[in-house]
Amino acid sequence: METVTEIKNKIRQYVIETSYANPDQVKDESLIFAEGVLDSIGFIMLINFIEETFKIKAKDSELLEDNFESINAMASFVESKLN
């Protein structure tokens, strides 16, 4: 099983590559959507990336901003789904 650090690194790398954001802009606690790093289309692509990469399925009821607003939030969500 992957560590939280590995999960965070994979998600951060994806966000940086798809948004062309400055890597310094994408910190663990950065609010990805509020800061304009990703938009609603980016959100859909992010969900697909997370589901495929970590072999999990997000329920509609889990598609909440709280679960995806930052690298920390996404890593916690993935970790909870893996356990």
C-alpha cells in the first residue's frame, strides 16, 4: 500500500502537469479550486485520475469540495477509501 506522502506526490504531480501551475503554487494545503489552479472541467479529470491511479471509486455523495479542495484533503480521501 502507498504511503500518504506517495499519494500526495502523485496527486500534486498530476495537478501541476495538467494545470501548468508553478510547482511552488501547489502546496499540500493550497486550495486548488479557490486559487484557480483547476476549474470544474479539471475537477472531473482529477476525479478520473484519482479513481484510475488508486483503483478506487468515489460515490456521488463523496464528490464534495471538502474531499478535493487541497492535496491534503485528497490524500486523506484516498487513504480512507484504501483502508
